[in-house]
Amino acid sequence: MFEEAPIQFELPELPDNRLDDLYDETELLDFPLCNPFEMVDDNEYDYTLSKVHGSKCGKIVTSLGYFIDYKSVTPVNKEKMAFCTFLDANLDKIF
């Protein structure tokens, strides 16, 4: 009966921000789907990497790590103890 012409419209260009995507992934999944060190403002290589910790024995080092998991245990002496796993910027385990 009444035939109308389809409405023509244009969608605006939406900005794409990689950092926002990483934060969205972290919020939805509890972890990003890429290297988590892309979210760090500092240069992650200014920190001591896991592979050189052995050569720094007796020295104070600063490492940048991404927390993976922990396990709490109660040893025989009943004091609480925990084991944690962290990754450095090369995605190697920090001991």
C-alpha cells in the first residue's frame, strides 16, 4: 500500500585502541589473549630477567612479573607457606 524508500545512513568511523581491547579481554576472561607485558607502561627489559637471576646471587634485583597462580600449603611445623608462579617479559618462569 505505502512503499517507502529505504533509509540511507552512514555509521561513524569508530576508533580502535589496542590497549582498550587488552583491558576488555582481561575484564572478561581474567587474562589478556596476548603477551601481558604489552599493557605495561615501563620498558619491561629495564628489569632483571629470569635467565640472569643466577648470576645476581647476593645482589638486590628488581623483576617485573606477571602473576600466573599460587598454591598454599601447610607444612609439618603448621606455618603457612605458598608457592607462586610468575612470568617475566620473555614469558620465562621467575624462580
